[in-house]
Amino acid sequence: MTKRIAIFGNSHLAAQKFALRDSPDAWPDIDITFVGAHKSQLLETDITDGVLRPTSPAAKRTFQSLNGLREVDLAAFDPVAISGCQITFNLASVLYKDARWLGLPSLAALEDPALMRERLVSVSLFDTCLRREVAKTLGARFATKIRDAAPDLPLYVLSQPRAGERVLLGGKKLSTGHLRIVKKGDGAALSARFDSVVTDMLAQKGITFLPQPDHTRAQHILTAEPFTSEAMRLAREDRHKQPKDDILHANAAYGAVTLTQLQTALTA
């Protein structure tokens, strides 16, 4: 039986949108409606009697121009999903800059962790700080908004893809932090921490988090080049590519993997 699903998202929604455009028959068990919006426009909405409507002039224009929609009746869908929307591993990498916990591989070689520059914290404190940062994101706030308005509606969140491998070439704001994690050998532990914290945090609200699929990752904390090259923009015309030096967005190949991941979760 085909399930009707609405997938909301910001610029990262383009990965799923172009995957479906390129392979329209690849997911016969799900009938997908994409609802994209820029910046914080997904939050510039109101949900009344299960119907989500944009409220700001900018959000109204975007809903119409990108999606051809004036409103979204949540009751018309079996589940709803959210793609990207700032729920990103980068939140953990920023915290890692100044905080470490016992058990990280990089600390095993230190004779006295108290002498390191970074602050030694408990893993529970690191988790608390990470939950606080995730709660501020567009994705977490929008998911909570939907959950509060439709408590029985199955709700999924697709992880925003990790930064592309090209970030290790340097020259980007995220480069220093990601290079530090890779050189210290803490990528696997930090990546697992992020996935675990977000999964548990959203599960407490009845929301299912789908972490970035393992085979799309490189060195645990990055997105492999085959899944980022030729990434497209979320725009009214389906022909605009991301800039050549973009390291944040994934491509249609990645979108296809996550649509299969979502379909599998719905079947399960």
C-alpha cells in the first residue's frame, strides 16, 4: 500500500527532490510531496486544525513559488519528514573545540588530561550542551511545532549531511575543526555521540531520527565526494547548481540513499 508523505526542508531538500526527479519510479511505496522553504520560513507558519499555512509575506511567496502550495493539510499524509534544517554534526564539532571527555581515543595517549588546553568534561555534560544546541535548530523547532499540533502523526527527521570531504583541503570556516578531529582520531567517537544524542532527544518527543547512512560518510565526520559533487540548489527552476566550492550540500545520489532509508523505515 502506497504511503503519502510530505517532506519539509530547507536547501538540503534539493538532494531528495532531484533524486526523485532523476528516478521517478524508484520508490513505488511512497507518494512524496516536497515542501521547501528558505532561511527560517518553515517557522513562519501557523498550524490550525491540522492545516499548516505560511504567515509571513516571504513564506507565502516561497510556498507558492517553490512548491505551488498555499497550505499543507497534515492529515492528508501518513507520515511527515523533515530534511536537513540545521540538524548537523557541525554542532558537535564546534563543542569539541573546547571540550573533551575521558574515553576519547585522543585522551588515551595523554599522561595527564588535566594539563591539556581543552576543558575536561563528563560525557553527560557534553551531551547536555549538544542537546541545547540541537534544540535551537530550525529542524528541532519545526519538528516540535508539528508534533504539538499533530501528536499522533508519524514524524521523521533526516540528518543534514556532514560537510563534504573537500573541507579537509582548508580555506573554509569548518576546515580547522574538522581537520582537528581527524588528526586526533576522535571522528568515530564524536560522530556516534552526535547520532546517539539526537536520536534520544527526538525520540523523547515521539520523533524518529534517521542518521546519515554509514556508506555515504568518509572518516566518520564527512560526506564522501560521490555524494556531494554536482549538488543542486533548491530553486524554482530545477537547473541551478551549488557553487563549485560548496562543502555543505549533498547531491541526488545522496538524496536517493536517504529516500530509500526513509522508505525502509516506513516499511519497518
